[in-house]
Amino acid sequence: MPEGILCNKQVVDTKEKLNALLADKSGKQYYDEMTRLDVDTEALWATIEKTCKSRLRTWLEICAHCGMCADSCFIYLANKRDPKQVPSYKIQSTLGEIVKRKGKVDNEFMRYVMDTAWAKCTCCNRCATYCPFGIDMGVMFGYVRGLCFSHGFVPWELKIGSGMHRIYKAQMDITTEDWVDTCEWMVEEYEEDWPGLEIPVDKENADIIYTVNAREPKHYPEDLAEAAILFHIAGENWTVPSQGWEETSLAMFAGDWGACKLQVESVYAAMDRLKPKRMVVTECGHAYRATVLEGPYWAGIKSGKTPIESFHYVEWVAEALRTGKLKIDPAKKIKEPVTYQDSCNYIRNGGLGDYAREIMSYIAEDFREMKPCREHNFCCGGGGGLNGIGRYRKERNIGLTVKRDQILATGAKLVVTPCHNCWDAIRDLEEVYKIGIRWSFLKPLLLGMVEVPEHLLPREE
């Protein structure tokens, strides 16, 4: 079968295509069609020859099969050190084989590649930290995901996600009107308790342009309100854009590089239009990676920098605490044992570990590090899109055991998780393994302990 109705090589760029996929519950028809999808071997090899450049080919050639990457991989550890879960084996048995065979692979093999690229690697990049040659299997599997996507072998949920980005410039079906209405609604909900509260939309020349994860307006609008209240307390001159407000990129997880470019350019266009001094990204690791670290390259910006200076939320919080814009009531600091989940995307890949520790020094009396921590920390267990793929839920849950054991070893009862994927994974970890922990973003914790200036309090009648 050259092309399925739902599973095919076409991008999802119309609401009709998107709705057809959404109607296929759990992707039953989609995955059935995938088993009969033809592999265009000539096109696959042509893509390899054009895009598999010297770095990737060198990495494939120089791998010494030393096994140093093995213990770096939480999936390998969680699966009883199965040799087939060693990162070098996983990449050599997929991309390595495609190159050796010059693209002459069949449907069954491509489904194996898909399952490996999404269920056996979260692209956390931890293996590169320990490889003596600096080989980064996360980067390589990002490339493999792009190959799979272009040939129709991509998980159903991520095909939907990349389509959302192409149609709505967001990972969910939220229109500009929906977004602006949500901003207005949150102000109405909270303005009685916070006189003068605003969520300014399209304010030009603000000090901060704030961008979010689409899950917040869709499912957790109180997160937007909490951000607004903290900016209000801190006295920030800030705004949100009516368009280009979404930072995340399920397209990056899917390997749909065309949609990645469209998504990030919508954010950069908001910067150009509103002329803010800097951007602050919400508590989301992959949003930061997609828009701040990877985004400039997708957009063709040669400097590798975003159009304006761009911060993750932990950087803004650390700065606000350091400068006194936010002040913590000592009596309200976290008293119980607490630990911090270092996100792969803004800690290991973004280098922001010190900011996280600075924040914890202000808000916690009994902070306990996971071992290992900072850039050496393990993935939460659900990154790279793995949290949201039903086909791989069993594999995801096995992978969660490494993070479970890390948390248990600290004795902490609360896990601070300033990243949506980490928050989801640790929530699910508790639901599956019931180890008796709680988890939280920074915003609600801060709101429970900051000192509020008298003039911002509601007046008693």
C-alpha cells in the first residue's frame, strides 16, 4: 500500500486531515495502515545521501562499542541492563543499518526503527556526557525521527501534534480568540483578590514578553493567572502576544522540521512586532529547547541566538529573588524534605543548574539533591514525547522506575518540577507506583510564600 488514508507521508495541514486523525481513537486504523505502508527505498536513500552529513557519519564510524554510554541511559538501567538497550546498539541497529543497506529496508524494519526512536530514547542527550568521543545519540535519534516522519512512520499522537502546530501554531487547537479570551477570563477571576491585576496583550516595548505552553490555557489556566500575579507583585512591565504565544513544539518530538520552523517563526514574529526587551519562557523544558536553543537554527538565524534575549522561567525567578522584586516570608519557606527535578532540556542542554539551586536556597529549609543531579541527572522518564504516546505506555512506565528510585533515595516528600514533561512524568510515577510524594511547579509554591506589598492587597470595605 503506497499511502494509507490516515498513515501516509503527507503532512497534516488542514483541519479535515487533523479531524480524521482525531476521530481514529487510539490510532487503531492509523497503525493498521502502517503495517502495509510501502517504503520508498530510493527516496529514503536519497534523503540519507543529502542530509546525513559528516558529523553523523563520523559518529557512526568512530563508535568503539566500549559500552561507556550504557549506564548513562536510564532506559537501559530500567530494563535490567538489556544489551539491546545500550544507546550505541540502538543507533547502530537503526540508522547504522539504514546506511549500510543504502536505504533498502522494508516495512517491518521501519516500524522497528520507529519503536526504537520513540520508545527506547527520549533524546535527553545524557549519553553524550559520558561518551569518550562525544557521540550524542539524542541528536542522532532526532535525525532518525525526521527520517521516520518523512516516510510515514511516526506515532499517531505526534502526527496529530505536528498537525496542530501547522494549523494552529500551537500543540493544541487553541485559536487567537481562545487565547485572548482566556487571558481576560483569568484577570476577571483573580482581580478581586489582586486589585490592578492585568494580563496585557500586545503591549509594545514591554520589558518582558511572556510565552507559554498551550496546555496552560487549555487545561491549566490558573498557571497563567499565577504568572500574572507574580509579575504583578514584582512590578514587571510585561506582555503576552496575541499571536506567537506558544513556545512548545510537538513537531520537534515528531521530527517534522517544517512545522518546527513554522512554529518558532511565529514566536519570533511576535518579538519583531512588539519590540520587547527580552522573553521569558514558562516552566517548560522542551519549550525552552525548541524556541531558544534549537529554534534559531530552524529559522535560519546564523548567530544561533533568538531575536531578543530569552530566559527560562527559573532564570527570571532567581533574578526576582536576588534583586528583591520577590521576597520570601521566612515563616512560609518549605519546611519538609524537598528535592528538585533537573530537566534535561534547560539544565543539561541549557546549563541553568545554578539558577535552580539559587531558587531552592531562598524557598526551602531542607533541600535534598537527587543523586546524580544537575547536568548528570536522569531524564524524568517521559521526555521526548514519550509521556503522550499510548503505544509505548508500558515502556514509559518501566523507565519511570529510575526516577522513582532517585526520589525515594532523597527521602523527600515534595518534588519541585519546573517543566511540563517532568511534572507529568512524576505525576504518573506517583499514580503507578504510589510512593507517597507530591509534585509542583514553582508558581504555586512561590505564591504561598512571597511577601505582598501593602498597596497590592485588596482594601477592606
